[in-house]
Amino acid sequence: MSAGTAGADRFSGRAAAGLSADHTTTRMTRPKLFLLKPSFPDPKAGPGLFHCPHSAAVEGLLSFHPELRERLEVRYVDFARPRQEVIAELGEAHQVCPVLVLPPGVQGPVPGRSAEGRSFFVGSPEIAGFLAQWAGTSLPHS
Ligand SMILES: N[C@@H](CCC(=O)N[C@@H](CS)C(=O)NCC(=O)O)C(=O)O
């Protein structure tokens, strides 16, 4: 197995998604966080394997504040489009990741973007800002 394949495999299972055994009772009420799996090819960007810097920054927040994995449903999706799991929440036009999607009808403590009746936050600064207000996690220092 290549290093790239091993890296991607780390993010494909339930354990990697941070789902607890009783997640079925709470998954409808938890915000969903979609991160891009690392080590993907992108011929348009050049040779080699890539990761998404925004997803890496949000992954870092999950490491700094592990309680977030209990409060969020963390999903890892492929870089290649279509990103079906994201489309199922926000529609075809909104596939950019990382994205944090609030449950239907829920408005967050800070205004987000809006599609399909859902409030959502795109990219690491927006997601970190939401999490700081909603979960009390640290703010990015500039
Ligand atoms: N540019 C985004 C930040 C996130 C981002 O650029 N994500 C990239 C991957 S690193 C992405 O999903 N691009 C769309 C695509 O590759 O289809 C923003 O609106 O803040």
C-alpha cells in the first residue's frame, strides 16, 4: 500500500468520522462537517498528491478541541466531484469543502450562507468563527 493510499484509508471509516456508537439517536440534530480526504490527485494543479489547506486547518481545530467530534457529525468526502453527500444537503451548486451545514430549520449564533433551507459555513475562517460562537472554541489569531 502506498503512503498516499494509506493516508486516504485513514479517513474512510466510521472511527475516522468520529461517530460514536449511539450516533443514530443524535445525528439529525448535529451540524454536519464535511472535510476533504487528503492525498488526492488533481492533474489541473500538477503532479503528486494534494490536501485541502482549509480542511487541514479545520482538522487541526478538531485536534485542539476534541469535544467537537461529539457535537458534530464529521464526514470525510472525496475531492473528486460530484460530492454526493454534500449535494444531498445543499444541492449541486454548493459542493465547496470544507463546509459545515446546520440541521434543517436551525439558525446559528452567527449568520451563515443559505441554500435548500439550510444555513452553512464554507472554508476554515467561517467555520472557525461559527464554532467559536457555538461551541466556545478558540478563535484563529491573525
Ligand atoms: N475557497 C473556499 C475555501 C475552501 C476551498 O477553496 N476548498 C477547495 C478545496 S481546498 C474546494 O472545495 N474547491 C472546489 C472544488 O475543488 O471543487 C471559500 O469559499 O472560502
